[in-house]
Amino acid sequence: MTKAFIAGCEGLRLTGDERAFFATERPWGLILFARNVSDPAQVADLVTEFRSVVGEPDAPVLIDQEGGRVQRLRPPHWPIYPPGRTYGRIFERDRAAGMRATWLGARLIAQDLHRLGITVDCLPLLDVPAPEGHDIIGDRAYAKDPHTISTLAGLAAEGLMAGGVLPIAKHIPGHGRAAADSHLELPVVTANADDLRDMDFAQFRRLADLPLAMTAHVVYTAFDADNPATTSVTVIEEVIRRYIGYQGCLMSDDLSMKALKGGLGDRATAAFAAGCDLALHCNGDLAEMKEVAANTPELAGRSGERARAALAVRREPESLDEAAAREEFAMLLSAAADA
């Protein structure tokens, strides 16, 4: 039976040890990074190989393909896409053009991913950047206000789904105020509950129907002074599930990030105990993956229902005149650059 975790892998092909591990532990999904990418044929082969090993022809394969700084597929085989803030700037000058560019950019990313068999993109980013926030969010955010962010993030999600790719809302319930990079240390946000509800949680609430969401490794002292959202029962139950109203499939951010303490098994156990449906582990370290797997339950019960419901949302891509779409997208970006 499938286990409730997502794993990475070391290189361009699965090693013998990875094949044996995946065949035995059967993770729900695989996430790809730049280290796993050389050319389209290689990526498609890796995706196929993973699905064959776990015995699931539709097993989810994920990637971070936002555009800007966070883009695992790059030239010469794939185009560069702009960061989220570019779409926000277009929207500020021309709402219709900004909305069209946002949808079209995501639709074209989905076109790239679908050809490779990748079915989930870690996009859209719903974080509201704050003046005190670390630049780890920065220009990845669509704007600085929740309403614009929810509008454009919703369009990005629609563009992905029109291309047969599932979106992930991140980083719930909000990473924008974090003054540290959670890859390196634990951010602590001391804003009061009302400010968080107004500025950080609002756009997640508006997009609470998205099929998948990824937690933030951030402490919000107004709700839980000791634990980051990923391992906080209070934040997941009271903020994410109750106040935001998110009832979809909730995955942790990467368990190998330095914001979390303890061994990888302890981190996985804490994330599941807090209410995460899936644990994400990204760095491809097999010893760490084994620790995570040993502390991961089978994907069953309410978590299994949420995961199945998320996958059921994915549909076959709608028709697209790709050449015309790419030309239109380039014109929208060019007009913004000239303005």
C-alpha cells in the first residue's frame, strides 16, 4: 500500500538502492530538482521509471517550476518564465493584461510539464511579502496585498489545471513575514492574530478549494509559540483547517530544511501528529529517506480520502495553439518591459 510521503532522488536515473527502496516503501510521489534534469527524454524516462518501480502508472511527480529564481527546468531545453512579481506589475498597469499573462504563463508551464509526465507543480505562491520579511519570498510573490495575490494565484492555478497539472498552494498559512530563510533556520513571526488574519491568511482563505497545499516551517507566536505550522496541532487545526477552511490534502514543506529540529524520523512523526496528510522530503539522501519512511503511515483514512480527492481534480489538458500562446505571452511580457 502507498505510504504518505513524497521523496526525492539523487541523480538523473534511479540507483539500484533507490529502486529497491521505492519498490518496498512505495511513496505517494516523487519530487524532481535541477540535479535530476538534463534533457526532456531523460526526465520523461526518470518519471516513467519511478512509476514503474512503485507500481502506480499515475503516481504523482512534482516539481518546483514557479519561474524566476525557482525554476528547475531551464534553457536550452525549456524557456525561462518570469517571477510572480512580474505578473503583479503588469496587473497594476492593466488588470486584463495581468490576468491573461498570469493564466497564460501557468498554462505554458503546464504544457512543458505534461510532455514530461510531471503532474504536480509547486505553484502558486500565496505569501504576502512584508517589509521585515526575508528575501526568500521577495519577487516570488505576485504583489504586496492579499487581494491581488489571491486573484493572480487563482488564475495561475486555473492555468496549470487547464494543462493537466495540479497546483499546490504554498506556504500555508503564510511565509511573507518570516525574517529568516526556513531552509537555514526557524523563522518566528510575532505579529498579532488580527494582523495575521487580515494580511497573511486572507488569500489562503479565498483559495481554500485548491486541491493541495504546502505548510510553512514558521512559528506564529499568536497561536503557538513553540512549534512551526508544520508540526503545530494548533495551527493546523485552528488556523488552516478551521479559520482558513482548507479541507484539501496538506503536505509538509521539505522535512530536511534546517528550520525543523530533531532527526528526520522525529520530524515526520511530528508533522503527521500535527495533522499533515503527506510528508515531503527533498534532498535525495537515501539514509534520511529511510528514516522518513520508517516513521510514515500508510496513506489511509481521512488523509487517504483527501489525497484521492486531490488527484481526482486533475484532468486531461485542454486544447492549446501553443505557438500562438507563446507569441501572445511574449508580447504581454514585452509590453510590460517597455512600459
